[in-house]
Amino acid sequence: MVKARTPSGFSVDLIHRDSPLSPCYNASLTSSEMLRKKAIRSRDRIKHLQPVVDQKVIQSVVVPVEGGGEYMMKLSFGTPPVEYLVLVDTGSDLSWIQCVPCTKCYSQNSSLFDPKASSTYKAFSCDSQACQIWTQKLCSKTNDCQYHVIYGEMSSTTGILSSDTLSFGSTNGQKVTFSTCIFGCGHDNQMTLGIAGLVGLGGGDFSLVSQIQTQIDHRFSYCFVPPSAKSSGKLLFGQESIMSRPGVVTTPLVSKPPQTYYYLTLEGVTIGDKTVRSSLGQGNVLTDSGTTLTYLEQDLYNGLEAMVKDGIGEEPVQHHSGMSGLCFKTGDNINVPEMVFHFTGADLRLKSVNTFEDDGNLACMLIFPTFENLSVFGNHAQINFQVEYDLLKRTVSFAPTDCAQQ
């Protein structure tokens, strides 16, 4: 049982990896290079998410070789608490950080977590209930419950399934603490992140939100700012996540394996007076904080692309980097059309900030046809929306929001 000293709700800051506030920020990158890196990270993630969906097993986030994930947050592990910067991912369950002793670890911008320095740390044994639930368990020579997660692109994390106190520095200045939260203490982590680890916000049993859901009223939400913003977004829990502002639309979550992912039903897309409909059934798209771009089934994408070309009225041009995608010269004074994504029971109006990115003299659409039979509603399409997940009612709600002012 997870115990908590928590108010009725709390929130923490979210930092985009390309924000000037991020330790990953590289001021020398041009807008074109940043767009290309976003596309590479998104394609790598989609490519390796697909086998997880097909295998119908619980896995954690897929991390490309050069580092994955888009948004980061601070939280503290142990007693006394030690603060770390970690990735936030709705497409993952198990949270983990790099720990000592380290067999193989990548370089990070803080010291490794030392279990011996925490008075509340506990390693689960192989015969513990938590270890029995964990489907990918191994047993160490000392009978510790080992976890091993393979992410693709030769990336993986291996360590001990553990529990300890997790605490957050809420934006209201109040410390929020949860005890006996399950996480992975990683001793062999073969990837490149640069930060301490990852927090999983997926729908599986081992995700943070699943473990603390009774303490957060079974709900959480996030509000993403644009990558270039000099302010942070927000991750909100419990009563803080409830939306009462005008314009809220709500769509049901669709239950299908794996339970880690949050599936929605996208019925079609409208531009102006034209609409293209999806030919697939319920749960045809997953919403994901770790994928930047949006990927749609081929037929739906083809119809959308035709409507965009017709609405802009200019011939598309090839991106100078060779990156595939629909781009237009900004010198043509193009007018990016508003798109309406029709989720079941929820018409979501996307502005140009959600669907296009200005890349110097080009405006490029951030929606692509899927290449792995997996449609994803990416985080860029969710910028300046507060997005709430109600785990009890099994719904996702969207509300237009200036997330920089949240």
C-alpha cells in the first residue's frame, strides 16, 4: 500500500528537452536541425513501440540511441531525499534511476542514487508479491528480484526491483511525499540519456500513477508549452488536474493490450467544409507524451494531406535536409488551416502551433503517415492543451490553455 503525505492536489514543472531551461539545450542547433532530430526521435520510438503492441506484453519506454523522451521533471528518491531530473513518459510503466554499484552506466548530470544512503530503501526478494507480479523477473544470486527491460536500438536497463520514498517539490512550495513506491534501481543501463532515469505514467500496474491513484483521486493531467518557451509546463495530480474552464471536450479511453498505453478513437479529421474519415475501429490511435510527431493511418493521412494542399493553395517543396514531409515556403504567405480532430465525443480544434513548425523559410507539417501500422497522437499536437486522464472514469479530456501561464 502506497502511503502519502499529500494535499488534495499538487503540480510540478515540466521542461522540454529543447527548452533553454533544459540541461540538454544546445543553442548552436538551427531550427532545421532541431526539427530533424525530433523526426528521428519520433521515428525511432514508433519503430520500436510496434513490436511491443504486437507482443501484448508490458514493456517500458523505447529510447533511441541518441536519447529519447521530450519532457523532464524533478523528483527526489530516498530518505534523506536526493533530487534528480528524469524523463516523463505516458507510454511507460516502470520508473527507474541509475544506482550504485554500477556495472555499466551512462554519464548523467548528477550523482548516482546510492541505496545504502537511504534509510527507507528496500530491495524486493524473488518470492515477494511485487516480484511475482513483474512479468520479466530474474533472480540474483542473493535472491533479489531483478528486472531487465530491452528498449530497442541496443538500449536496455537491468537492476533490482526496489521500493523507496518518492517526493516532489510542488509548484505551490509544499513538499509532497509518497512512501514505498516501486521503482527499478538500475545497475546496468546501456543507453544515452544524460539525466538520471525515467518516470512512467502509463496504465500498467507498476506505473507511478497506478501506484498512487487513490491518493491523487485517480486523475492526472499535463500542460505542454512549445519547445522554444522560456517557461515550464505543468504536470498536475489530483484536484489540481481538474478542469472547469470553457471548451473542455472529453473522449473515452479504449481498453486493449498492452494496458500501458492510452488508446483513443479518432473518427476523422476536418479542414474547412471537408472531412476525411478513418476506416479503422475503436482504439485506433494512442496518445503519447514521448513522441513529438503525430502519425496517422495511411488512408487517413492521404485524405488529410490532400485537404491541406487544397487549403493552402501552394505547391509543397522538399525539405533541404532531405527529410520527408509536407513543407511550404513561408515567403508565399501561407495560411495554415485549422484542423479539427474528431475523437469519439470530442472535436479537438488544432491551431497551427499544433500541426506545423516554422523551419527558417519553410513551414513543415508535423503529421506523417505511419510506417508501422501504429497511429500516435504526439505531444506537439497537444501543446497548449491541458490534457487530463481520469483513470476511474476511463476518459481523456482536453481544454485549450495557455500552458505558459498555467
